[in-house]
Amino acid sequence: MSVLEDDKLQSETHRRLAKFNAIRGTEVRPGEFWDAVVITAADKQQELAYQQQIADKLTRKELPLGVRYHVFSDPPGPKIGNGGSTLYALKCLEQIYPNELENFTIILIHAGGYSQRLPNASALGKIFTALPLGDPIYQMLELKLAIYIDFPTNMNPGVLITCADDIELYSSGDSEVKFDRSGITALAHPSTLAIGTTHGVFVLEQSDSLEDQETEYRPCKAYLHKPTVQKMLEAGAVQRKKPCKLGDNELYTEIVYTDSLFYMDHTTVNLLLRFFNELGSLCCEIDAYGDFLQALGPNATIEYTENIANVTKTDSQLIDVRKKIYYLLHGTSFNVIALNNSKFYHIGTTHEYLYHFTSDTKLQAELGLQRNVFSIFSDRDRNTNAKACVIHSVLDSKTTILPHSVIEYSSLGPDVSVGEYCIISSSRINIQSHIPAKTFVSSLSLMIDRQLMYATIIFGIDDELKKNVTSLSELHLLQIFGKSFLDCLNLWGLNVSQALFSGDQKSLSLWKARIFPGCSTLQESVKLASEMLNAQLSNSFLKFGHLKMLSIEEMLSYKDVKEMLRFRQHLYEEIMTQR
């Protein structure tokens, strides 16, 4: 991407942010913004947490007013995937707005799931991840609404489908991005072949010109879901581009166009609604991208319906439902808007989160990300902390933060030092503490048997919380703080047994390990978490006595959302008082 293209992308992004800022907290006129903003949730508890946060945002005038905001949780029972969530959310909207739905422009944001790769977003949701941007600060919800601010006025009635943990930045040049064609229209971004193997890839008609316009509307022949490089080549998805000239030589590069969000007109929405109503219920995981888009285009074939390589959990109903969707959608018009001057960012893991917020100078310039946002922190050595990030927090002037760490929604005392590449979230640390490099700390408020309790999650940012083993004899394969899980259990005085894990005993993981003590105060939970860390660092032994031990999975089921938001409000008031 050239300097000129970078400048255009940055200026258009800043224009969109300014346009959104202008309508935050104001009543929007019909046609000026989305008719409905819909967020999906994994279960009823997550739905209530999302609704509470949206209500608080509206009270604080952080979102446009006069808009229909909805949160729909998946029905109880088996997981239904984001494709199933799409169908269920559309049905809920049809029931609420039976006579108006066909005239609505709707954004549907998939935010279900518990963010096991970025656990500071687990309790209150990925879509409510705080960003070092804005006053009042932006969360992912505001950013997505800002980046898509031009879409509602350039879109026929229909539904735009996107996810909660990605950011698409683009320059559209002289033409607006318009979703005004029948069927399904997807955005596409030029990417390397390596990136294509982990995303959806579009097979487009080959362009006659090697000189691309910033925005191109192109018919799509097929959609490939996480294909191999060989599959991309065989399908004709790889395109040859001429990026620059070096001396007398013209340089060419191979790219593919990868997916981000897509739009469905109401004719397509009605097709899916009729299908879902006839189906009655869904007992398998359907992917809105892999199962809807793979049915489209003249080159699409039914073979993908039996490919379960990218499916986390198979079900006897899955292949049958996929085939029905294929026959339902095959033949639907399928267009792609190729955004040749665009960037796609994913913020769904601890490493992505730390990199983008502390080290990614490109994204920082494009969005105007800051180092210290809505916080009290009079750091004396600005060079030392130039690559640390503090969001909505109160830090003593003697607190030490090393580069590449993020502190959010926390209060840290004078005797606290934080090493490099750490994440500290929703914690109050007033005791003398040194948080070593690459440590994750996050505190949760819990309601257990009508009693308010607290627990603090602590582990290494390189630890794999999702990694599963199938038996106790395989626990040596798990690591925490980069060390043997079994060795840490021994140091903490915890016995190896099935009772050590919560939930389904068929798969055992750090996510399900009951290793975090529940405490009566936030300070005590942070103190014990610090002692756990020190015990494994110094090979000293620790006893938890009769404290209730909890897994992260259990903490999320016990979380007290109102108390967690109350803690954030206390920080807000303290910051406002000291500003």
C-alpha cells in the first residue's frame, strides 16, 4: 500500500469517527442511522449482561438515541453457531416487527461465545472490549458503528452481518460503498495466500486491468471456506496484481480476496426465515459464512456440505441441514465489493490485543489510538511508558508500567510494578506487587448462594486455556505460566481428581480447572492470585485452606454484572473528580 493510499484510508477513517461522534447521545432522524442494531449472545445470562451495558451507554449518551437496540440469546440446548444465531435473531425480529421488518436497515453483530483467547472480554463480552480511543471511551460496539456509519444511507432494506472482534478500515475513493443489489453482497479485502488459508476466499471473475479502482463491484463465482493454497489455485481464486515498478522491471504479486462482512436483502432474509420456521428447531452448529456463502455462485457445488474439517462439533443433523441451505440459497445473486485500499484487523487473542494497542503504529495512526485514555496516571518517564496503554484506570504516580502492557478498568497503588506484555483488567491492586512479564490478571465479581464474592484469574498470556486433554493421565500436557500444570498444582496444594474440573468431564482444560480461590473481598482475591504466581516462581508451597476453588467456566456462570459495572462506575467518578 502506497503512502497516498495510507493517507486516504486514514483520512476517511477519521471522517467516519467524527461523523459518529456528532450523533453520539443525540436523537437520530429516520434514515440517518440503522433502524435496528442487533447483538447476538450465547445464553440468557450473556444477553442480560449485554442489555445492561447498552442501557448504561444510552443513559450516559454514548450511543445514538432513538434507535432500536436488541440483544437476542441463542435458545437453550445445543450450540447452533453464528449461522443458527442469525436465523434465530431474524425470527425474533419478525415476531417483534411483523409489518415493518421488510423496510428496516439492520446491523446484526455476532457477539456470542466466551472469548477463551482473550479472557478480559469473557465476562462482559467481546463487543464491549474497551479501546484506547474517544472521550467517553469507545468500546468495540461504538467503533463498529462508527466504521460502518456510511452504510445505512447507502443500503437497501436488509441485514448486514458482522462479528464482534474484527475491524475493517477502507478508503472507497470517488464512489460510496453501496449495498443496493439483490441477493447477497460481501465485502472483500486483498490478502496474501497465507491469510486466505484461515479466512473465507472469494473466487472472482478475473479483472482485465491490473490497475485496480479503490472500490470494484464484481460478480462472485464461488466462496471457499479456509481453503488450502492448492484449492485456491485450482478454483481460480488467486489473482495477479502489479503493485509497483522497480527500474525497468514490473513487479507482480499474487493475492486473494478474503471476507469480512456481508449484506442480505429482505428477499433472501425471507427465504431463510421460511426455512427456519419449517425446520422448527436447530440442533447443530451452522456457520453464517461457511454454510450460507458456500452455497452461492455459479461454481458452487454441494460437496462442501459433507466436509467437516473445519467443524468443531459434528452432529447427525449437520449434513442434512447444510444440504437444505445449499438448495435454498444456490442461485441467489452473489456480488462482491472489492475494497482494494482496505485493511482487516482481528482483536480476538491476547497477543493481537497487546500488539494492536501498544505496538501497531499503523492502526494507531489510522484510528487515532492513544496511550493514556480517560485515566489518572501522571507518569514521569514518558519514554519508558511510550508503548504501554492505560484505559479507564486510576494509577498512582509511582506505579511502574513497562512497555507493551495494557491496563484497563483498574486501580493500581504506588508499590505496584507491571512487566512487559501484561494485561491487567478490572482489578484493584493496592498491595506491594510485581507482575512479571507476560502475565494476565483479571478480577471478577461473583454472586454465589446470594453472597457477593470475588475471584481473580491469573495465568501467562502464552498459556493455552482452550487446550483439551481427555483424561487425568494427560494433565502433564497442559501448562500454566509456561510450566507444568501438575507441578503448579503440587505447589498450590491442589489434588488431581475429576473434582478438580468443572463441566463436561470428557474434555479437561485450564478453562475448566478449579484453581482460583473465591474470596469475600476484591483485595483478598488479588492477594491470593499474586501468591499463586509467586509460589510457582519461587517453587514455594501454598495452601488455600477451606476456600471455594473455582474454574473460569464457573466464574462466568456466577458473574455479578451489576457489581462489575458498579466498580467501573466508581473508577469513572474518581477519574472525573481528579481531571
